[in-house]
Amino acid sequence: MAETRFDVGMTCEGCANAVKRILGKVDGVSDIQTNVEAKSVVVMHDDSVSKDDLLAKLQKWSAASGKSVALSS
């Protein structure tokens, strides 16, 4: 099981729910934890899921919502 962390410019639970809904559709994702205050997202997933694929899904939402998205270091 792999873990990927993102910094996401979420401002409310609506944003958090959108992120969960988008990433939850990816095969191999087992858990998504969001923290609006810390603006962080932690995704637990199979090794078959690439960070780039997850990032691409979030960037699509970012472009539509105007929220920032980046892989955490």
C-alpha cells in the first residue's frame, strides 16, 4: 500500500467532498483523508496507482475550481 500527499487549496467541506469524490473513482484508491484547515489530502492506494495520475485528476478539478493543487514534499 502506497501513500501520496497533496497540498490542496480547499476552503470548505464542499471542496473536500469534491476531492474525495474525484479520487474515489480511481481504481486502486482505498482511503482518502482530507483536512481543510491544513489544506492537505492523504491518499492510500495500491502500487498500481501513480502519483501523476492522481495529480492529473486533481489538476482537472483545480482548473475548473480555481483551487491550487500540488504534490506534498
